[in-house]
Amino acid sequence: METEVKTAIELKHECAKSDCAAGVSGIRDALYVLNGKWKLPLIFTLSGGPLRFKDIQRSLGDITPKILSKELKELELNEFIVRNIYSTTPVTVTYQLTPYSQTLDKVLFELKDWGVKHRQRIVESRKSKL
């Protein structure tokens, strides 16, 4: 029994015939909703429970209030977070993840693990070049 090695061109042709186009479309859809450098870290930050605006900003570090507000609105629009308003004096507003956002848990933790390994690899690579 021979193992067939396929070239990149053959794989690309096969991909076009199969459901590869749907996969690419799905990735584009996911990136459209989760685009930018703040959305996934924001979701990860809120995974610990509801937080107020300033607490989220402090946790993320160098995000501006304007950008944070924009990102929170987009995540709310896409049903990843919910904004809770409490009639206290002064008014208290918190943000928390929806049950739907938990569908990203596996992706977030895999991405986090990959990021840690990648950073270690780059650091080791740079050290070996010195």
C-alpha cells in the first residue's frame, strides 16, 4: 500500500471541491465578530465574573475608555456580554458574559496556551542568536 503525498496545488484543488470554502467563510465570520486586539482579552477578563467599566479598563491595561466603550457595545450587540444597570446612587453598571460566550472557552484557552508557547519559543530563539 503506497502513501500518496499531495502537493499544495492538489490540496488547494481538493479544498475547492470540498467544504473548504465553507470553512474559510466560517473563519472570516468568526474574525469579523471577534476582530481587533481587545475583544478576546475582554471576554477572557470577564470570564472571572461581572466587572465595572473601570475595573475592566484597569485589568486590560492600556485600553482607552473610548475604545473600551466601543468594544463593549460591539460585544453586547453580538450577544457575548450583557450590560447590567443597577438603580443605586450613583448608578452602578456592570458587564458580564452571556452563556453564549462560553462557546468560546475552548478557543480562548487553546489560544492562550499557544500564545504562551509562542512567546517562549521566540524568547529562546533570540537568546540562542546572541
